[in-house]
Amino acid sequence: MGIIGSIIIGCLAGFCAGKLMKGGGFGFIMNLVLGLFGGVLGGWLFSALGISWGGVLGQLGTAIVGSVAILWIASLIKK
């Protein structure tokens, strides 16, 4: 998948993570930005653990897990 596809997946993951998190995260734009970083974190974390999900849905799931982790850490810092 190209850079544009990865950006779209990351933004979608940030949106989904914002909906999953209690309180809705940090607003629409910030959730999208954190979703991009979450996609990178999720990919790194899953590869470190030896977990591999295939296809676009696998990439989306990985990015959502990473985005939720980033939003959770950011909410701890915000308090």
C-alpha cells in the first residue's frame, strides 16, 4: 500500500479510536493526527510481538490498536 493509502488508514483508525475511547478523545483533527502516529506504533508493536494481520482490514485493526494506545497515553498526560 502506498503512502496515501497508509495516511487514509491512519486517519480512519484515529477516527475509530476517538469513538472507542471514553470521552471521544481530543477532537476530530487531533484524533486523526494521533491516528497516524498510532498506525506507526501499532505496526511496530505488532511486528515486535510477531503478530501479522494481512490485508487492508488487518492494517486498519493494527492502526486502531495503536491509535487507542496513543490516545490513552495522551489522555494520561492531559490530566
